[in-house]
Amino acid sequence: MSMESVITIRDLRVSYKDREVLKGINLDIYGNKITAIIGPSGCGKSTLLRCLNRMIDLADGARVSGRVLLQGEDIYSPKIDPVRVRFKVGMVFQKPNPFPKSIFENVAFGPRINGYKGDLSALVERSLRLAGLWDEVKDRLTANAYTLSGGQQQRLCIARALALEPEVLLLDEPCSALDPVSTMRVEETIAYLKERLTIVMVTHNIQQAARVADYTAFLLNGELVEFGETSRMFTVPKDKRTEDFITGRFG
Amino acid sequence: MSRREDSFFPNLEGRKRLDLIFKLVFFSANLVGLSVLLLLLGKIVRDSWGWLDMQFITSFPSRFPEKAGILPAIYGTVYLMIITALFAIPTGIAAAIFLEEYAKKSKFLSFIQVNVYNLAGIPSIVYGILGLTVFVRWLNLGRSLLAGGLTMGLLVLPVVIVTAQEAIRAVPESLRHAAYALGATKWQTVRYVVLPSALPGMLTGIILALSRAIGETAPLIPIGALTFIRTIPKSPFDSFTVLPIQIYNWTSRPQADFRAIAAAGIVVLLIVLILMNSIAIFLRNKYQGRIKEI
């Protein structure tokens, strides 16, 4: 394929103590596309996602080997500070986790701690608009983030990540704690965002991958079984295990 | 197969009665402490009746009951609490942050942890002897407010550390992850996410710690706060006395009037304690309720 790969993963292995959870992953994440990582519980999909912004460093006793190139630069090189990586690669978590601060302060947090010198209010507004939340919260920016509904909180978390203008956005099962309507709103937001950045999303929900992802990676027991365009993979899977999984025979 | 009615004996009435009995047991457990406290307060207020007036609050101690006052002890206690708080709160919170956020889990860490718990159980007189050796003699601070405040600070330090640790542990890990994922450093995460969320819980520990310190006499006796002083301390290096020591001094006198004066002193001590705690509780309530799990 001739498309530009924003993240290049080569022979990535992660183990906790003696247990290897990722067994040599090779994967290319293409720019301005949505890549979904699917697989049954415990297949290592969240671990893989956490390797892409070095949040894996925070896990006790995780050992990482192999290479993850972000725009050609190995983020596991000793010269690279994980804080710099996370500044470029944003992340949204499974459960909405806004800070116990105002809506405004939540979005302003990243820019503030990273020494943003521009117009903070404009940046906050822009981020909230991108996350599709501005119209709902513009009149109560000083209200505590916990006054928002679960779905709004998750879009606030997306806005918070976007405020750093990241090149890549990682989403770890972003809708698993949300109702169907909120899920739909978040999916719309994600689809809209791929114009500006690259999205990698872990999902438990096969239909969600089929709905929003351009590319899908199927992981099983720490190995990448199949990777390809979503439309192709969901119609003519190459591997029998992929077919079994996407048709709901296991997982 | 038997019918349902034959195998289940719900006895709802009996179970409900048991509910009620336990509710009463738990309620009366509260009454034990509360009623003794009220009894005590009632007796103290009655004993002190007529003695607690402006003259008492604004005068120095005296051999003559009608001239005796508690002014230096009020100043001594307030100053002592300020020094204790200034020393114990930052030190305790900083130690708790290290133990919870920075230290790697290790044998050494659990050794420190166990010793923090042990320190909380050491008799307070031992702290007095420690304070006498370290602050009064080695650091040459003399029998001063500063030596007393630092000693008292050491005494309450374990309580501050342990409660601050619990407050820090109660901050959801997801909030730390959110901060790290936004490119925050460890210190930024601690400063802007962990500490604000842990503050209400920490204040609870601080209230407990200072409430204990305000009533302590034993650690101050070796320091030399027992002195019968006729001046108000003007600097941290002046000698001092505190309310509980002044009260103790009065109760040990033979004249009956001094027992009433001691009661009046206790009322003053309680008022200072309540004022101090009200401030802390006000602060805690102000910050509480901002963090809720989703």
C-alpha cells in the first residue's frame, strides 16, 4: 500500500512477569483514517493501544520490546521522553474520567500544563466544537464537569484530548460505558475528527468497528490474526478465526 | 418435590424484629459516648459557673482565685498549635505523597510504613523526652514555644501521614491516567489532580491530629512548659504554658476555688478546640463533594 503510515509497529512484544501478552505485532496505522482494534477480552488490544503513547510505562512490571515509530521516530528510544509522546498522541479512556473541575478547566488542563501561550478561551471553544459538545455547554462552562451526562462527559474527555492538537488520538473502548444514543453521538464525533487526525480505537463491539473504522486489526491471544480494510475484512475475511469472531461464533 | 410452602419458612416478622433490635443496639452504642460527654460538659459548665468571665480570660495566673486568669495559656495554646500545624501538615503531606506516589513497592517501603503506624502508638511522654533531647538540648532551642511546637508536631505527624495517605489512595487512578495522557509530569499530576481531590480527606486527618495535640500535656512536661509564667510569649523562643497544663496546675491546688477555675479553663479549652475544628470542617465541606465516582 502506498498510503502514509503515521505509526509503524514492528515486532512489538509486551510481557507482564512471565506472561507474554503481545507476541510480536507488526502493524501500520494510516494517517487520517480510523483503525479499529478488535478481539476477545484479554487478547491484548488495550495493551497494544497503551504502547502507542507509552501509557504502558505506568503499568507495574510491563516489559516492552520492539519498535513503535511515530512519524518515523521510535518512541521507545531512550532519547524520547514519554511526556513528549503523550503530548503528541492523545488518549480517551473506557470510562469517562473528567477532572473534578469546571468544563472549561477540564479542556484547558492540557494546554495549561504544557505552557500554551495562545488564546486559551478560543482553544477551549474550538476543542469543544470539534468534540460536538460546544452547543450543549457554551452557557455553563464554569459548571462542574460531573453535572454532565455520561455521554457528554466522554465527549468532554475527547475535547480535552483535542485541546493539545494531537496528531493521533487513541480511544480505549470509548463507548462501553455509554447508552446507544450517546454512543451514536461519540461515533459521529469520531467520524468527523478523522479529517484532522489519525484515530486508533479499541472496541469490544464488532458492529461499531464495522460502522466507523476504515481499517480493522483483529487480535487473538496477543497475535495479530488479520489486518485490512474494514469493508473487505467484514465481507471476505482471509482467516477462519477472523470469520468466526466477526460472525459471533466466539468472543 | 415438595411444594414451596413446605420448604420455605420466611418468618418475616421474626426477621423484621431482629432488624429493629440491631438498629436499637447500634443506636444505643452512640448514646454511650454522647451521654457521658453531655454529663461531663454539664458538670464542667456548672462547676465553672460564675468564674468564666472577661477578667478570667484577660488575666494572668495568680495565687488568689479571684484574680487568677488564663490569658498566657490561651496565647500559648494558639501559638503552639500554629507551630505544630506549620510543621506537621506540610511534612506529613509531603511524606504521604512520597509513600503513595513516588516510592516503588519494596521491602524497605513496607518497613517505613510499619514504622509510621508504630510511631502513632508510642506514648506521648516519650515524644516529650525526645523533644527535650533533640530540640531543647541538641538544637539548643531552650524550653521554648518552638521546641514545644516541634515536639507536638512530631507527635501528630504519624496521624497526618496515615490519613493523608488514605486520602491520596482514595483518588481514582483514572484521574491520574487522564493527567498523564495529557502530557502531565508526575509533579503536575500530583499538584493539579491528586492533591486537590485528596484535600478534604487530608483535612479530616489534620482535624484529628490538632484535636489531639491541643489536649496533650505529657509531651510538654519534659520540655518545660510547666512553668508558672506571667508573660505572654512574644517570639517562638519564649517560654510558654498551654491550657491543659494550666488546668492541671489548678486542679492540683488544695483550695476548692481553684477547682472551679480549672473547670472554667476546661470550658475555654473546649471553645478553642471547637473554633479550630469549625474552621477545618468549614474548609473540608467547601472542597468536599467535588469529586464523585461516575
